[in-house]
Amino acid sequence: MQSSLYAASNSHHYQNPWRIPETPLTTPKFAPKNTKKTGFRTRHIASSFRTSLGYDSQESVGKEPGPRLPVAIQRSGKVSRYFWDGESLRLVGVDGGAPWFSLDFDDGVRSLARVCGLAVRNFFVPKKVSENYMNYVKWKFLHRVFSSALQVLATQAMFRAIGFGYSRSLPSAAALNWVLKDGLGRLSRCIYTASLASAFDTNLKRVRFSTSVLFSLSIGVELLTPAFPKYFLLLATMANIAKQISLACYLATGSAVHRSFAVADNLGEVSAKAQIQTVCFDNLGLLLAALLNFVFKNNQRLQAGLPFVIYPIFSAFDLFGIYQGLKHVHLQTLTKDRIEIILNTWIELGYVPSPAEVSKQEGIDFPWTKGKHVWPIRIGCLNPKAHFSKLSMMAMQSLSGEDYYFLSMEEIYSGIPRRKQHGILLCLREGADTANITTGLLQACYIRKALHLNRTRWENLLEARGFLDSVLTEWFKLLEECKRRAQDDLCILNEQILGQGWAAKNILLNTKEQTRYSFIDD
């Protein structure tokens, strides 16, 4: 929907086939504030208290002690108001609710339920979080309960495997195998974390979900150890490596997830509540696993085969809970993919989407969804073997000391089976800041729209092995026109990005996207 800040304007029509309509932009108009001066007067109490502050002496305990003061306090779901009794201040409950020990049983039960509900909420949920937090906690509950139950069953299976395979030397074999599998797992965790550090910021949801799948598979491997006791060390080590990798991802991405819910800089509170939730939900999972063992304790065969029946069901619930929970994580940091969604929306609809809107479009960002866009944009270094070497050469020749990026075309191969596709490459110079990256990406998005409007013509021209001077001239005119439009839009675009709550100070790039070129002025 078109933002109210951008009224529709007459589109400019150009004769050139690569011209695209101007983005409808107008200067935002704001209604003047009411500056009428008023004398000092008693202020009204917040609207959230209005219902409960309609004091009625018949609904409160005791008689109204004196004149009311315009200050009320809300604590633990109860509203109290200050009164002056002539000598001192008094704080009197004015919510009109009967205490839970009231002779009216129904009112007492309702009051008790309300108090208990508020106590549970305050125990589990931070005071100030975003509106999507409760949906995230709901799916986290599903994930943690079934994941914890599966871990209990997997641990039992591993104990049985050690007992079956090494019954004559159980203590020493168990200790050695356990130490080896833990040591190798932690080593793999260090290697994984070091090699994938930037991906925890740029592809948080994808990395977290993929490692959750890996964790679920590791539990399945542990469940197989009783069937292959001679290969306990191999299977247990493989499973532990997968678990350690998943744990590394969970710890690395946890702070970013919690920060997305903290609306009042209360990251510490959100993190503390998350730990409480995890412990309580995991204990419910332990209880569920213990209940299953209790039900089948008299039948050893059923108890041994139970994990293989339970595993696919519990794993499905576990992964479904993770997948749904990640949908409610709205990250405010800017990555290449998120800023590209923002810029496309800006060009097409004339407004900057909120983090929630971008999160919905972004999804989990699986690898196989990449490359499906027409004329995909890539940030990185130039491939000297690219087909469009002449375009790249001319783009580099036109650089000056004031340029912090340049654009070119490239051929990429994606998908299974691999197919050739034309794309746009953005090369960044050393020292390029957020404004340069945003301008380059916005220019690339404008170019992509122009190419898409004349897709068949441009693809036929690019398939030709040589470029005519007229084609090169038209290409560089397109570059200049789109660059001008990107520079014109940059100021108001940045204002709108900040206004939507985005963390616009930096754009997070992965390792390949961080490659820079240096300008040499010979």
C-alpha cells in the first residue's frame, strides 16, 4: 500500500526503452501541532487506569479516607490511588476487585486466578517486549518440550549401547568413549564457529534452523547405538559433533534473537527470562520422557523399541516449533538480502517496509531459494573469466578517486541442474561506508527494473559475443540515470529506514561480500 508520505505524481515517460518510471515521491507534509497554551492544571490519569479508577466506596474496602490525589500506582495487576486523610498520605486499592479470600467464592476464584496468571506471566515474560514475543514463546515451548524428551531417550539408548557392547569392562570403556566423543565434539565446535562467524549475523534464521535439523539427526544417530554397540564410539562421536555445532549456533545467535524482542533496551531481562523458559520447558520434556518410561517399564522390548516410534513424531513437532518460532523473530539489523527487499519495496511502492514485513518476505532464506530472481544482485569481487569482460573493463576505466563502487554484469550458474543466468555485480572499494553500499544497491535495483522491462531485448544483446558501440553507450547511460535517481532518493530513504526502527548504522555482509578493491591512481 502506498505510504501516506508519498502522494502519487505524474510519471515521466522517456523515449529510451531502458527508462523506467520515476518513484512517486513528494515532500512529506505534517499537520501543525496545537500550540495553545494552557494554565497549570491537574493532569488526567493514564487511560489504562480510567476504568479501575472510577472509585466506588461500595466496591472498595473501607471508606474513602479523604481527597483523591491525581496519582495512581499499578503493581502486580492491582491499581492503588493516593489519598490525603488530613495528616498523611494513604495508598488505597481502587480496582474494585474483591480479595481472593472473599466470602464470594466465584469472585475469590477469579481474583486468585488473575493473581496467579499475573505471577506466572511476570515470572516467564519480560515487562517490555515486542508484540510478537508471545507467539515466539508459544512455539519455543513446543520445541523445547519435545527436544528435551528426545534427548532423554537418546541418552538412555547410549547407556544401553555401552552396557551391551562392553559389559566386561563397563566403567573404563564408558569413561574412555565418553571423553573421546566429547573432546572431538568440542574441537569440531571450535572449527565450525571459526569458519562460519559472519553467517551468524547475515543468515541467522537459516543457520539456526539448519543446525536444529542437524541436532535432530544427531539424536537419531544416538538412538541407533544400541543396535550397533561395536560402533558406539563412531556413532556417538558423530552425534556429539552435530550437537556441539548446533549448540555453538544457538549460543552465537541467541543475543540477536533476544535483542529483536527488547523494545526498551532490556536485553538482560529478556535473556534472563529466556533461560527461565528453557529450564522450565526442558523439565516438562524430562517429565514427558519419564512418563513414557513409566508406562512401558514392565515390557523391556517395547521400552527398547519406543524411541524408534517416538523419534519421528517428536522430531517433527520439534522442528515445526523451531520453524514457526523463527517466523516471529523480526531482526532489525540490515543485511544485503534485507536491504534489497527494502529497496525493491521502495522502488515499486514508494515506502520502506517494517522489520515485520521484511521478515515475512525473507522467511528462513533457504539456499535453494536463491537465484530465482530475475537479474540477481551480488556483492563481491569481479571474476576475470566473466563473459562481459569488456563491460567490466570500461566500468573500471571510468572510475575516479571519488567513486566507492562500480557496477557490472556477470554470468552466474545456479540451481540443480545448473542453469546460466545473467546478474548484476556490485564491487565495493576499501573505505565504502553504509551510504555508499545503500546507493550502489539502490542503483543496481533501478537497473534491474529497467532491464526487466526490456528483458528479451537485453538478453538477446548480451548473448551476442560482441557489443556494439550503441549498446555500450546505452548501458552507460542507464548506469548514469539510475545512479542519479539513487542519489536523489538516498536522503529521504535513510530517514524512512530509521523511522521504521531499522539499525541503519551498518549493513552486515558475509565473508565473500566483504571483499573490497583498492583504487590506484597511476
